[in-house]
Amino acid sequence: MAIKRIAPAAFSDKEYKAIPMTAVQSNQVAAVGYDAASKTLALTFTRGPGHIYHYPDVAQKTYDDMMAAESKGIFFGQHIKPLAFDKFKAPEKKA
């Protein structure tokens, strides 16, 4: 049986707005941030080049619950992964 591969999501054509993020202890999620004004949750992951994912219309309580979750990866899979998102290229590394 062949493994079905899913193509990576395309990058968003929306304007990128930086959201400060905090590194977290997780095997899946590298850092999490939240912009209360726009209700946008920002995430980067431990695997891959560090692209930034913005999840719009996320309640403050959802962000608070994620930050308090014992497993950020499980919380992400159950509550965030199904949501629509915008994907932005990883920031260029400074030399």
C-alpha cells in the first residue's frame, strides 16, 4: 500500500504582521504567540525550516488554555490543527 503524501500548504499572500512568540517545551510546537487585538494565534514548529503559521479568530481563552496545556502538541492537534491558517515564510537567519 502506497503512502499518500499531502502537499505542503501554500504561503499566504496576506501582509505578514510579526507577533512576538514564546518558546515552549514540546516535541511538535517550537513557539507560540498571540495578538489579542486581531485574535491571531501564531505558531512555529520544531520540524521544518521555521515557517510561521497564523490562525485567525482564536479566542484569548484558547491561547491561554494552550499555554497551560501539559502537552502543547496534543492541544494543537485537538483544538488548533483543524482551523484555517495563513502560512508565512520563516524569517531569514542573521549571519
